Amino acid sequence: MPTASRPPAPPVAPGRLPLIGHALALWRRPLEFLDSLTAYDPIVATHLGPKPSYVLTGPDLVHRVLVTEAANYAKGRSFDKLRPYLGNGLATSEGAFHLRQRRLVQPAFHHQQIAHYVDTMARLAAERADSWRPGQVVDVTRQMLELSLAIVTSTLFSTSLDASAAAEIRHAMPVVLHGMYTRVLDPTNLWHRLPTPGNRRLADAHDRLRRAIDHLIHADRADRADRASGRPDLLSMLLQARDADSGEAMTDRQLHDELITLLVAGTETAAGGLAWLFHELGRHPHLDRRLHQELHDHAVLPLTADQLPRLGHTRRVVDEALRMRNPGGITIRRAITDVELGGYRFREGTEFIFSALVLHRNPRHFPHPLRFDPDRWLPDRPPAPRGAFVPFGAGHHLCIGESFARTEMLTVAATVASRWRLTPAPGARVRGVMTSTNHPDNLLMTVEPRPAPD
Ligand code: HEM
């Protein structure tokens, strides 16, 4: 039953076309389309397939769906389409199995463990920054994608990653990421079955990725004894993980699914966040100068984990990039029972969408939402209400890589910015692109040596 003050159904997003609804808008101009939804609070209907899906724009509703009433919801249909690629890894599994896996994987993301990864992150960022020359124009999104992939693979597989396996993974990953997204968006579910060149490339890349990961698992199991005394990487921690009740280790199949999930979930997201961060610093020279001053005053290269807490402004720049330019994609949940949200009733099977980008640009919670203002995160400012700032989701599917990603963004931003100032290349028109993540396209920036701070 609708409440007395509400019409019987939520408003419908503008621009709905006969038959295809909003699918074209989401496909062609996803960022603009999502931005247009911030005007509807707390819920708005979109038509992407035969039935409406409801975008939750109110933080309170998001919190209910993801946290307090999460038992009424499961992951949506799009996750079924990801299963051929991600198997039954954390991102696609549910219920007791998901909980068990989550407990097994969690120690690899413990903050002490992440502190160990900082050395690798700082080294790889420094190598990348050192490869640039003064005056060079770089495609920052591409650079960050390569760097982020190198960071995830090196922290995941550091001890056993030989050059050819690394190359296989680095070549195959972008093809798999792109192909997965196209498949999720395909309303016909037929396109991916056609023998098109794109589908053949995807099948080939997926096959190579699978084989490279299996090779690593077997190599790693074989020489584990040699490494028992060394610092554990993520793969060796997953190999050692034991279920608290049964004492069982993960099977190779399960390990495979978790590794591919971590690679897919942890690469483009962090890269997109970093690319947007450099874009914003390039547009705001005073924030860039403050960041450099802070690094000059408080950081000694190469960065180590104990230095990161001193970098308050840099951390706020990361938070502001995660807010205004949230690199995550959209998240979908399906009601598994009849539910009530925002005064409306919905039948079992209804799908709900939430986009951190929409929530983060709500002027009610973030005044002047399109202003890039890291100071809004100063400790004396009022905090955003619960559910309003959710770059990493919430509840039992909260991003397991949250601290990893924040640490990576902070370490890379600090390492690169202490060497170079990145300024927008003349004439380059940057465009936001939303595939499975939100990232800038054509982000061409000129690399300039840093003058010493005043
Ligand atoms: C800025 C970077 C990142 C953003 C914005 C981000 C965002 C998210 C979000 C919103 C979810 C929840 C999805 C849902 O509820 O359906 C999620 C889940 C997940 N993320 Fe991240 N992520 C980032 C980086 C990473 C990294 C670096 C890793 C791993 C190395 C990672 C691994 C995962 C995994 C495994 C899940 C599934 C967790 C579960 O369902 O239990 N993410 N991420």
C-alpha cells in the first residue's frame, strides 16, 4: 500500500523511449543520465529491460537495502551474467558460502598485511613515474590502469609471478573487463553467442587469463615450502587460509575464482579513481600546490606505511575524488520477497540500482556537489549522513579491498605528485566514460618537473 502522501508508483526518469526505455541513455551517456537522477530523491524508476528497475537516490533507502534489510535482497541478474567469468568468487556468491569465503579471504586484507604492500605500491609507482620525461604527454588513464594491474598482480602473486604469466594477465585483463561489461548490458542475451571477432577475442583472452592463473596456483602450491620463511603475499595467504569450523583449505577451483575476482574488482576501479584524482589536481593548481607542500614537509621517498597517516590533505584529495568522481560502477540488488521502500510496495523479483555517483552528488548532503573541495572532509566539518558516502558499498558485500584501494591511491598519488606536476595537455578534451567502472577517457596530461615548494 502506498502511504497517503505518495502517488502509487515512484516517478519515472526523464527521456524514456518506446520499447528501449532508458537503455540507450545509459549506454550512450551513462554519466549524464545518472547525474540527471540526483534531482529525484529518494527513488526513481528506470526502464532498462522489460520491467522497471528502481534507482535508490536516498541514503536511507540504500542503507536499508545493503545493511539493515539486506536479508530481503540478493544480487541482481547482472551478477548471473558475470558468473561465467568470475565463477563463484566473492563478488558473485551469496549466503553461507559467501560468508565462509569472506572469512577465508579477509586476513589477506588485514591492515598489517596492507602495510606490507605499501613498499611494492611505492616501488611500482616510482618506476612508472621515473619512466616519464619532462614535457612528455601521457595518457593518464592508461598509465594508471597499467600501474594498478601491476600493483594487484605483484601483491597477489609477488613470489611466483614470472614475466610470461604477468604479460599474459596484463594483456588479457582489459579485453576480459570490456567483454564482461558488454555482456552485462546486453538486454537480448544473444549477442555474446555470435561468433563475432570481439567475442572470439574475449573467449581467447578469458582462456589465457584462466590458464595463467591456474599455472600460478600450481607453481605456488609446489614451492610453498621454500617461501615459508618469507613475507607472505596475498596468494600464499589464501593458500594457507583454513575454514574456522571445518579446518578445510580452499580448493584450487575456489582459489581460482577468488583470484580472478580480485583481479577484476581491483584493477580498473583503483585506476579510474587515480586518473580522476590527477584530472582534478590538474584543474585545481592551488590544491596541487598544497599537496606538494604537504609531501615536501612530511614525506620521505620511497613512501612507507608509517608515513601515510601524516598526509592529511592528500588523504582528503583521495576522499574527494572517491566522492565526486566515484570510479565504481552501478550496483544491483533483487528483492527476494515483497518489500516496501520509500512508502512504495514492490513485488518479489523487483531490481534496485544504486550508484555511489548519484548519492555523492546529492546537494542535500554535499553542498555544491560539483565543486572539487577536499576541505569538506576536514574533521571539523559535519559528517555526511549514513549511506550518503558509499564509494565501497556497505553491509556484508562491502568492498573487501577498501583499505587496499585507499592505500594504493594515497601511495601512488603521493609518489607521482612528489616527482611531477601533471597539467592538462592543450586541446585535450576529457570525457567521462562509464563501463563497468567510471573513468576519464582521453586524459592527456603534460608531465612537468616540480619546482621546489615555497
Ligand atoms: C577505488 C577502488 C574501488 C572501488 C570504488 C570499489 C568499489 C566496490 C564496491 C561498491 C563493491 C560492492 C559491490 C556490491 O555491493 O555489489 C565492491 C566489492 C568488492 N571489491 Fe571493490 N572497489 C575498489 C577496489 C577494490 C580492490 C583494490 C579490490 C581487491 C584487490 C577489490 C575487491 C572487491 C571484491 C572482492 C568485492 C566483492 C566483495 C563481496 O561481495 O564480499 N575492490 N567494491
